[in-house]
Amino acid sequence: MPETHGAVAVLVILLLITSGCIGAGGSPRNGTEPPNGSDTEGGEDVTVPEVDAPEPYTDATAGFVIDGEVRGAIGVEIAETRRERAVGLMERDSLPDGTGMLFVYGSAAPRSFWMKNTLVPLDIVFVGSDMRVLNIEHASPESGVPEDELNRYGSDGTAQYVVEAERGYANETGLSPGDELIVSR
């Protein structure tokens, strides 16, 4: 029975993303509406700029509202099934500029990531169900390290979404806890 509930929750998240209704507090967010409770001054519209990304990073565009403006827009591949999340960015020799991966879970929970078979240094951005950044981890490849000795990178609280981008992304964009993730398809 729990598997059925999990599958239903993932389906609901997929429908919300596809319809553009995922955002702060479950409010409509398709990249064209202002975020609920955000720091945008005067309630102006916040949009995610289009990103010209290569396959497979064309599932959606993700960015973060930082000081009232969208920064760091990247083309993302969405990992929404258990298998897609387990594989993530493993075995990829590089990550094209302006791309990353968005991990979508059916519910918020403490999350832990590792760099097993991951060849590219990454910023791992943990995001709560309210679409706010919980914390950011800077991870490096660990080739040749036994599985039980790999570093674990965990969320500071319950995360429902995780964004992986090339290491340095968070520092370049000025991303910090409390900033809001927005996703546009």
C-alpha cells in the first residue's frame, strides 16, 4: 500500500510541474507569476529566462529568486522516478554550461546524496516543499573510494527537490538558504 501512495504522490508532482502549478505554498508558478511571500518589490512578475540547452537538459528551466530577480537560470533534466533519481548524473564526463538536474520527490524528507560514479564536481542545492533553499553542498568526485567511505551530503531539514549544477554555480549566482526555486516548462 505505501508504494501506491508514493506513486500517486509522484504523479501529482508531475502533474503540478507539467501544468506549471508548482511553487511556494502550492501556489501557481509557471515562471510568470510573482512568488507568494517573496522579496519581489511591488509584486512585479518574476519570469525564468529561456535557456538554450542541449538534450537531455530540456525538460524544464530552473532558476532562483535572489533579491527579487531570477538568477542562475539553467536547463534541467528532471529525475522523477526512483531509477532516474538513483542514476542522477553518474558516469557523465561533463555537464554543459547552463545545465543541471532537478530531482523531484513525492514528499519532503531528509535527503542524502553521494558522488558514487559521478565524474563532475557539483553544487547540490536542497529545497523544501515550500520551494525555499534549505542548504547548499559543494561536492567533488571521489573516484576509487569504496562505496562505504564516500562522503554523504545531506539536507538541513526536509527536502522535496534537489538541484544539481556544476560546482561554482551557487557562488556565481549568489544563492543562499531562503532563496526561492522556480521551475518553468
